[in-house]
Amino acid sequence: MAKKSKRDSSLNSYAKYSGIGIQMFAIIGIGSFIGVKLDENNGGDGNWWTIILALTSTIIAIVFVIRRIIADSKDEN
């Protein structure tokens, strides 16, 4: 019975962390997409909105992941 509990725990961890990865991908993708669309509409030189929003969304995604991991580690204790 303990063996099944360990297996369920590892599957739950896998699902939890793959979900975090998908959310991180979505945050960065949406931020970058909005930046591309803003650059297309402005028609100026360069792609500053894309750069700014891609970096900002990456930072937001990393902060989200760190907070989630810290919260999960506190729940385990």
C-alpha cells in the first residue's frame, strides 16, 4: 500500500510541475504576442514593445514559479 502512495505522489508532482511549465509558457507567449501586435500597429522603427513585454512576461513567469515552489515546499512540511 505504501508503494502505491509513493507512486501517486510522484504522479501528482509530475502533473503539478508540468502544469507550472505550461502556465509559464502561456504567460511568456501572451506577453510576447501582445508586444508583436503593438509593434505592428505602431509601425515605428524596431520592435521595442516585443522586447519589453517579452522580458517583463519572462520575469513575471519566473516570479510565479518561484512563489509556487516555495508555497508547495511549505505545504509539504
